[in-house]
Amino acid sequence: MRMRGLFLKIFAIFWLAQSLIFIISTTQIVRQRFPGPSTLADALDSNLQYDGQLAIRAYDAGGCAGFAANAGRHEPSGAMLLGAGGEVLCRTSATLSLPGLVPHFPNRVDGRKVGEHYVWLVPVLAADGGHDEYVWFQPPAGRQERHPSLLHYALPQLPVAIAVGGLTTFVLVLLFSRPLVRLRRAARELAQGNLAARVPESPTRLMRPHADEFQGLVHDFNHMAERLESLVAAQRLLLRDVSHELRSPLSRLSVALELAREDAGPALEAHLARIEREGGKLNQLVGELLALSSMESLDSGSAFQAVSLNRLCEQVLPDAEYEAQLRPCTVVLEQEAECTVLGDWNLLYRAVENVVRNAIRYTAPGTQVTLRLRRTSVESKQLVVLEVLDQGPGIPAGEAEHIFRPFYRLDHARSAATGGFGVGLAITERAIRLHGGGVRATGPAEGGACIEMTLPAAP
């Protein structure tokens, strides 16, 4: 839509310019043919006087028959010949009866309106020296005019101007739209996560001191994309390196903790247990960060195979039921169809497991966590949908879009009570996105929360 609007604007601007050029050209043509304001009237008088001379010669040579033959050369609009006393000498069959038409016999052409008709009275000199008058009836409106219009003088300038203007507009629109199309394509790839997307640049144009605005825009876009790619890469590298570096002191802390237990008495056991508990949480966080960092570096579609989500959910169920005993709650799997996708088993298993464990953590005691597996079709595309529903406090309005960000927590007090670091759902979102799907959170009408994972079905 935007490209179409830009095309129409550019086309309108250049079409207006061509129209102005045509108007100016036509005005110059008219001025060249009729340089003065009275030249057009003089040309009309001369033409009528010439017709009058031809008519009187035809009358002198052949009488009224000759006069009618001469009038037949033109469109049958009507003509007559008046004598010196104003009597009608000859008239054509198309001549209208116009009472009140009085001859004037001056030495000039006279035009007048009689009723709704226009007539022109032209003085002529007969062969015997008498002064007669040739009367020409102007054709009524709607019929072809006797004299050419301005359109006649615009040929062939008008078609040439239209052809040149159309060709010029087409070429200019191509010059403007092609770099914008490439820029839009690269921006779309960048928004989809391809940080290596760039707009092709011409090396010769980059060396010019005065590049055009489009080349400057392309250069700035590529510079922005490079900067963005370097910042994201540095962030991922820092996350991975810090996570790796934390593993070594955590391992030494575990060894020092065991040695301290051998030398410590019962009074320090509670403090050592607290150290062990906090060290385990830190070790778990480092593992999740390493998993998230490794998933960020994976490519979508690499070494994917057919995976049955039915079998995967059945394998997740025993571990989920074991953790549910501590809540306590129950976990139920509802399979409405056989669902197979193309993907990586380990990534999908981790994604589903994180959502199920999160639901068990937040559902109310004595309630049920439901896994619902079904198929659907959207715009002729077969999709697999896995819904995980709990009966917990739910997700506040406006927060559903943020829970898949790393370390995001809805309620710090509640998160501290239930555990977790806010990384599990981020891992799930990244894993599902790598498989070409999407994940979203909703609040069912009956309460609680629903995490819906959608994946394209295998052929």
C-alpha cells in the first residue's frame, strides 16, 4: 500500500508538470499563429470575403444553379445572395427563413444574431459593378464548425507531449521505487531476526562526494544494521562467557561446602544448607542462561526431523505428575488428534516442559493442569496447537506480551515464593520461533492462564 501511494504521488507530480508544459506550448503555438488580439477576427473576415467572391463569381457564371453548386462545397449550413435593393437573388435549400434580416452593405463583414441563429453578411462586387451581399448562416451548436478549433493546432504536439510525459514518468518512478523496494525488503528481514540483512550498495557511488539521497539512506540503513548486529552479538557473547565463567567457582563452592560440613558442628548445619540451596539456584540459573544463549545461535530449520507431539507430551507427563505431587495438583493430557511437526526433539521437549512446570508452579493447590493437543487450519495451512491451562491467579491485562522476555516477572513477591528466574518462558518462545511457530498467553473465561503454542504441521 505504501509503495502504491508513493507511485501515485510521483505520477501525479510529473503528470501535473507535463500538463503545465503542454499548456505553455499550446499558448505559444496560438501566439505564433495569431500574434495579435484582432488577428483571429481578421482571418475570419478574410475567409468569409474569399467565400463571398467565389459565390458571386459562381452566380455570374451559372446563375442560382452555380451559386448552389458553389455553396455545396461547404457543409450545408445555408447561404443566400442579396441584391443591391436587399432582394433575395439566390438561396440554398438549407437557408432558414429569418424575418427581420436587413442588409447593411458597408465595406466590412458584419455578424449578427437573429433569434437563436448567427449570420454573417459579406459585401461583394458583381460583374456588372453592382453591390450585392453574400449571407452565410453559421452552423448551429453541436454541428461541425466551419473553422478549425485550437485542438487542430495542437496536433501533433499533444500526442508527442503525452508520449514523452508518460515515458518520463515511468522511468522516474522506476528510479525512485527500486531503491525503496530493496530497502523495504531488507528492513522486513531485519525485523524478522535476520541481523545480517543488508541493502546492496554500489561501490562506485559510495566513492562519489555528492551521492543522492537514496544512496545516503541505504548507507545509513546498512550502518544501523551493522551496529545492531554487533551489539546483539556482543550481548550474546557476554552472556555465554559470564555463564561459563560462573560454572568454575560454583563447582569449587560445592567442594568447599562438603569440606565445611565435615569440620562444622550441628550449629552450622542450617547455614550450610542455606548456602547449598542458594548455590543450587545459581547453578540452575547458569544452566538456563547457557541454554538460552545456545538457542539464540541456532539456525531455524537445521537438521529438523518429524516429531510426534503426542509421544513428546506423553514423555513429559510422568515427570510433571511427579512434581505435581508437591503442590499438590494433577496433570491431564487431552489428545484430540495425531499431531506431527518438523523439528528438534530436545528443543521441543524443553519448551513444553518449561511451560508445564510453570503451570504446576502457579496453579492453585488441589486443581488441575491440562495439556490439550489439537489440529487446526488457518488460510489453508495446517497447524498444530498445544494449550497448557492452569487454574492459578492468571495474567493481568497488558502483561501477556511481556512474560516471554528473559527475567521478566509479574509479581516479585509471588515469584520469590514460587521460585524461578523468568528464563523458562523465554527459552520456550525462542524454541517455538525457531520451528516457525508462535506462542501467546491468554486468560480463559473460567480463570487461570493459558499458554498456547502453535507450530506448522508436518506434510
